[in-house]
Amino acid sequence: MAESGGLARTLSRLAAGFFGLIFAITLPLTLVAFAWGRVLFSAQEITDIFTDELVGSGALQEIAVEVLLDQVPRGGEGFAAGILDFLGRQRLDEMLAALFPADWTESQVRANIESLYAWLDNDRLVPELSLDIRPLKDRLLSGGAEELAKTVVSSWPTCGLEQVEILLREGVPRGELPAFLCQPPEPLHTTVVSLATDLILRQVSALPPTVELEGDGPLDTTPEELVEFKRSLRRLRAFSHAGWLLPLSMLGLIVAVAVRSWPQLLRWWGGSILAAGVGTFLMLGIVEGTVEQARNSAALRTAFPGPFEDVIQDVIDGLLDAVSGQLFFLGLLIAGFGLVMFLGGIYSGRRADSLSLSKRP
């Protein structure tokens, strides 16, 4: 009979140890999923993060300018890409603020984030990202084109004599801007500004109301890889919402198979929680390596093509810093709590044994 009872206790302890091990493994995974999920799958949270990154830094305004310049080819080869190169940082910021006010940039961020969350649950390979440029067109067509032309032309370096002669001989008589960027003296300066204004008005009138933000090249990953990328995000979302149920159930099973007193509860739960806290620290390195791999993945570059690629990577870096900080704090808190419980269980168990011995005759 005694042998049977000893075997039962041994089996119960083995089972409790197994459940404790599962708890120590699954709780850190749950915490990682929870930390990422509360940010990645919250439309408001992610909108605020993107708004800070895109609007506060002026990145979205600059992206809009680059996209529009790609849509509006100018005089010579490479001309469109360089027309803003001579603007100082302050003048460029002032111009972008006038063309793309904060309320416009915020509305574009919100609309594209909504499209991103819709993409997560639809069948498209890449999200539909675009810029609504109707407010910009309205501003330029109602007087903003001339101010823009004056600001840009005035930033160019002064023309040399040879360049002035070319303007007089070729560019101005044909009503065309030259392939080189320079600011001529009056009256050519006024003429160039007028030509630039007319060109802006013609090209802006021909622009569509929305501009798609898509990469120029072919997909550098297969459709199957993109589908699997989306499935991984969906699995992470589901696990972040309900993953905590698995480690919680392990604590219940430990109670069922091995706990017969409060000291035992404190020891088993405390040891399991302490191990989970240590495991959370170990997960930090795994998370950083995994995110770095995903950050440089072809699937991510394809899902967020073109001008948004650099911004997305900056946002991921910021998210990683925030999540790592949360995991470090949670790991420290859980490990400390588990250690207190474990030591409390040892102390209370010894005290109970001492009281039991003192009561014996």
C-alpha cells in the first residue's frame, strides 16, 4: 500500500513538473504575442505611431512630393528629380507645410492604415495604398502653382553667361524649361517662373485624383510566400488574443495533480512562474533576431513597396524597442513574483513541518 502511494506521488510530481515546464515555455510566447498584438492589431495604436513617424518628421509630405514628381516628367533627363535639391531644409519644410497641411497628412495615414487592416483579411496579395491629392490640386490650381514656382526657381543657383544664352536661344522662345537648373536674371527670371507655373498647372490638371503607392519593379517574392506571410500575421493576431488561456490552464492542472496544501501551491506555482520569467528574458534575443529577419524579408518589401519601405522599417525599429522594453519589464516582474512565491512556499512548508513536529507527543 505504501509503495502504491509513493508511486502515485512520484507520478503526480512528474506530471506537475511537465505542466510547469509547458507553462514556463508558453507564458513567454504569450507575452511576446500580447506585447506585439496590442500594438500591431490595434488600428488606433498603429495609426498614432505612423502619424508620429510620417507627419511629425515630414516623411509623408516628402513621399508625396517624390510620387508626384514621378507622375510629372519635366524638361530634361533627371530634371524632375532635382528641382528641390537646392531648397534649404527650412524652406523645404515651409513649402511642404503649405502644400500638405497636417490635417491632410493625418487623414492619409488613417485611410492607408484602414486599407492595411482590410488587406490583412482580404484576398489581395498587397495592400491598396494611395494618396488622395485632390486637396493639393485644388490649392495649386487656385494660386498655389505660382507661389510654388517662385519658391523653387528662386532656390536654384545663378545662371552663367552661357546658360543665359541657351535660355535666350532655345528654351524661352519655345516656351520650354531647360534641362539644367539655374536662376536667370530679370526679365528672364519672371519668364522662367511663368513657364514653370504654366507647366505645373498643365501637369497638375492631368493628374488623377488619387496616386497609387506601388513599387515599380516586379514582385521579388512569390504569391505563395505573400499568402503565408499574411497567414502568419493572422495566427499572431489570434494567438495574441487567446494565447494566455494555455499557460493559465497549466497552472490549473498543476493544482489538480500535485497540490494538496498552500505551501505546495506556492512552491509549484512559484517555481513555474520564476522559470517563465527567466524564459521571458531569453525570448528577448529570439524576438530581436526574428524581427530583424522579418524586417529585411522580401515579403515585407513587397507588401510595402516603393516610398513606404524605409518608413515601414523605421516604424518596425521603434516598435521593436517598445516591445523589448515591455518584455524586459514583464520578465522582471514575473520572475520576481515567482521567486517570492517559491521562497514563501519553502518557508511556509518548513514552518508547517515545525508546528507538526512540536505537536507530537
